[in-house]
Amino acid sequence: MKITCQREKFLTALQTVAAVVPTRSTKNILQNVKLEIGDNFATLMATDLEVGIRYEVSNIQVERPGVVILPVARFGAILRESADEMIRMNANDRSIVIQGEHSEFNLQVTDPAEFPPIAIFEETQYVELSARLFRELIHRTIFATDNESSRYALGGILIDIENDHIAAVATDGRRLAKMEGPVTATDGYVPSEGVTIVPSRAMQLIERTISDSENEVRIACHANDILVKSQYATIYARLLEGRFPKWRDVFPKYSDAVRMDLLIRPFYAAVRQAAIVTTEESRGINFTFGSGALVLTGQSADVGQSRIEIPIPYDGAEVTIKLDPRFVSDFLRVLDLDKTFNMTWKDGENAVLCSTDDGYAYVIMPLARDR
Amino acid sequence: MWQTIQGHDHVIDRFRLAAMRGRLSGTYLLVGPEGVGKRSMAVQLAKAILCLQQDSEQSLNACNACESCRLLDSGNHPDFHTITKRNDRQLVTIDLLVGDQNHRNREGLLVDMAYKPALSSRKIAMIDDADLFNIESANTLLKTLEEPPPGAIIFLIGTSQNRQLPTIRSRSQVIRFGRLADDLVADLLISKGIISDPTRAKELASASYGSISRAIQLADEELWQFRAHLFQCLVAPGIDRLRVARAAAKFVDGAGTETYVRRVRLQQIVHFAIDFYRGILRSQSGADPEGDSLLRQAIARSQTDATGPDDTLRRLDCCLEMLTYISRNVNLATLIEWWIDALARP
């Protein structure tokens, strides 16, 4: 392999794929990136066996195609420390020579056959959606995943695709976030039969990788993995095994519920204020819906009390619901503060449903009031 | 011979039968002496089961050519996860299974197993040193053993099923491994290029009690010399406590400054003494002698020493107790003195 490339461009690409490289691993090969050079393409690859990424590097002059495995830490350092505009690389089976204007490095390389494979996006059947929507799907659900329990399936986001429609769902058992949107499916697209639960770490990577692109993103779900292709990157992620709650059943179907539209900014401010006095031990805030006003009260024995009042369009009987302010804030934080959201509730015992008009819904279970 | 595994045909037959009927179990507990090929067997089974060639799982024959076989050989297979006790720890701790305090349930073997397979249709875990679970890590494992992820196979590798919690034992199929034949050990020593002289290979093999790893250890000339010296000391009527303790301490110090290697060396010494007293017990009870010529000669000479089986048993107990103490961070110099003193007591 023999190429000449622009240092900064190459470094940016390397840093993108290096996000996948595990900081510690029993498999030393994973501390490397694979660079594959063809006649008219250059691809950088990295994997930690759970997530894999292929990234197309542009502006490379190819003299001789080939494949080389590069130690990410050292190679990255060489590119970072150099001030040259162009870098030449020349590799054979055993080593690679990296040349700048006044510098030369000779690194040992590993056998490319030992590098775990990273799938290529060669699908003919996939769905397509805008990068903006996909980012939103991830951003608005990922906070509700549970990465600390041994119910590993809850550490991921469920992706449900059917009939030109995609839903992303995440839950930790106490709240559930769901975001929906339209997709364009290719002709004859058949949704994957299994449950698609994508680990949140992979989703984070996807969100970061497609953040600067405004193009379409292609998604193909398989039984064991998911492939996401954006303009330059293809991300492969292994799915999580296990049972995910039946999320459609989680959404309350009240016949006699109270529904009201609330302005996000003042409501969020009130929740934050009320939460000032809460502690790890007494976490809940009482949301009391009274005639014309919503009163938020928080209290803890060793700090004190808070009481915040905001006007609401409600004139029914007084109802108090105790909610965890962190869960409420998580939902409000990902929204546009100048808009409104809809809150649906029945009483202090049943789930509260918050939703927006752009396909986002969030269910929170109230805390027990007698504690 | 199947996939480079020798001397365990009955085990292979058992796996073949189960595989042919499509009835491979979720958890296997492979038990047997150190260094007889349990790990190699698990790796080869994993290779055959994960191989991408059709019917490889039913026939248990790996093609040795597909991507899966290649990755497994290089130790990078995405669906084959292994953990081993860390050298600086005495036990297999919970962080290997579910991550340390800061990464709990985010890394570790069980988390890896929660992912769907990447390349093959199954995923396989091999837990080495399964003798050395602490209660916490053994219990963490239970849930996964009780309800393994679809297509998962877990190999637990230990020396005795009695060292497992009953809850783990009852969830595993136990596969027993016997010693390797002396001839086989000798052949392996030569074919692995550790020894070139066949006579020496035979000698080491007969001293190895059917364990290739032990034979490889004994190939260290220094260790072999010390073994001879130790036998001499033990044969002598009335052990010279000071001299033996000093020699043992010096030999242990010679292993290096790291505690781990010193402990390993002391364990080797204790195992030599165990071999010796076991040989004596055999001759006292009229059984055929076993072991290499050096050991047999030492035992033959020690017959002049008028001790009964009770004495020998007491000394053996002493050695076993010593092994327990070694694994418990007791000061080594003190331990050696205690041990030699206990052996020397009439």
C-alpha cells in the first residue's frame, strides 16, 4: 500500500473511528484501526466487537492499493504531532513507513486477516430517513435507557419499523420515552422479524457520527445486527439479546383523563426550582393540580421546603401526583423551550403521559405518596 | 485424534453424540487435573461449533479455513469470550463478569454475552479458573447459567467439581478429564519442541502425573535439581529443619521479586513434597509405586525410616494446609519455616 494524504483530513477521520476503539481489551488487535485502500476509495475501520465503523476518507492519492492494520494510539499521535500538510504512507506486510516533510516513522503492523470483519452496507432493502430525524430519535430516547442494571435489554433503544414508520423506544422500568417519525422504505422491504434493540453506546456513536450531515441515513436491521449508513460512515452494531417490555401496552388508555397543554419554559423552570430542596432520600415533588393553578411542592427533612405556583387551564377537583423531578426534567430538556407539550393524567396512582405534536411521547410512573 | 486433542476420546465421543442430536447443553463444567488439555478441548469445541461451514456443529469438525476458524486461532473471535483469574488476584472476582464498580453491568463477560452473536450462530464463553470463584462472582454467574442467552454455551474449567457451589454444579453438565498417559506427555514434550532428548522426555513425563503443564515446568533444570535435593532432605531420618527451610526460602527468593511468581514456586515445592509422601503412602499400603526413577529411589530409601501411614497422612495434611495458606497472602518465609517444622515433627 502506498498513498499520500492530507494530514488534517486524515486525522479527523481517524479520530471519528478511534471513538470506537476500546480503551482496554483482552484482544490486542482491537487497539488498531484497519485502513483499506482501493483504486478509488480509502476506508478506515475500527471495532470493539460490539460496534464497528467504516469511514470513507476523501482526498487521498493512491499509488498502490492495499490493507494495513495501524496501532491507533501511536499512529494518531504521529498525525497529531506533525505540522506537515501532506503525509506519505508506504506499507508492506511487516511495517509501515509514515513520512512527513522532515520526519519519518517506521511502525510494525499486524496481519490484516486477524482483524475482525466489519460489515459493508450492501443492502438492497433498507429504510431511509433524514439524519435530523434519526438524531432526534436517539436524542429524545437515549436518556431513558438503563445501563446499570443486569436487565441488559433495557440498556438499549428499541427500533421498531413498520409501514413507512419508525419508532425508537427506551425505558428503565420507571419511565418510557418514545419518538416516532416517517421513513421511506425500499420496494419490497420486509421488517426484520426479531426485536431490534440497539445498545445505547452504539446509538451515541451514531448520533455523533451523523451530527454534521444533513443528508439521508439508511438503516438495515438484521436478526443479529443493525447497519446504519450515512454519507461517509457505515456503523455496524450488534443487537442486545433479551426481552423488552411491550411498549405499546405501557401507554395509558384513559377514558376519563385530564388533558392540558402547558408551556414548556415556565413549567421546566418551576420543576427546577421545586427540585432545589430535594435530596437522594426524598426525591419526589408533589404536583398539585388545583383550580386555576398548579402547585409544585418539594420537601426534605434536612433541607427544607419549596413551593412554586404556575397558572394552568384547569378547574376540576384537586389532584396531587408525586413525580421524580429528574425524570420530568429529562423529558423537558430535549424539547424546544418555546413550545408547548400535552400532559395527560388521571390520578396520583396512574401513569402520567407527556407528549408533543411531533411524535414524541413520554410516560412516567408516579412515586408512592405515603412515603 | 480430533482437532489436535489427544488422550480424551471418551470426552469427544460424548460431545459428538450430543452435537449430532442437536442437544448441546448450555453449561459444561470441565474438571480434571491441571494441564491435561481441558482448555484446549474447550477452545477446539468452540472452534468447531462456531465454524461457518455447514454442519460443522453437528459433526464437530472445524474447517480451519473460514473466517471464524481464522479469528478463533488468532484469539480475536467476536463470539468467543474468555476470562481468566488475574495474576495479582487470588480469586476470579466479580469485575471480570459484570465490570468493576465504575462500569458495573457495562463491561465484563456477562455483558458481552448479552449481545447477539456477531459472526456465528452461537456465542461461547470460557471461564478459566472456575475453582476460584468467590461467593459473589459465583452468584453473579448463576442467573446467566439458569437462563443462558439463546445459543450460548458456557465452559467452566476447574480441577474438581467439589470446588464449585452446589448451585453452579446443579446447573452444569460435568465432564471429567483423566490424566494423560506418560507416553503421550513425552510425545507432546518432543513435538512442542520443549525437550529434544526422548529419554529425558520420558523421565519428565513419568514425573508429571499425566499433566503436560507440569512436565513443562519440570523441564526447568533448576526446578528439577531442587526437586532431587528436596527428596534427599525428606528421606534423611530426622529432617534438618534449619537447612531445608533455608534452602527452600533461597529457592523461592530465586524466582524473582514479584509475590505472584514466588507463590507459584513455593506451590511447586509443596507439590513435590506431596508427590513424595503420596509415594510413601502407596508403598506403605502395598500399592504399585508410580512416578519417575528419582522419586522411586527416594521412596525406596526412605523405607528404613520406621513411620506408619498415620504419620504420612499427617504430613500430607500439612502440605495441603500449606497450599491453602499460600493462596491466602501469608508471609512466605514464616510459612516455609512452619511447614518444614511440621513435616519434621516425629
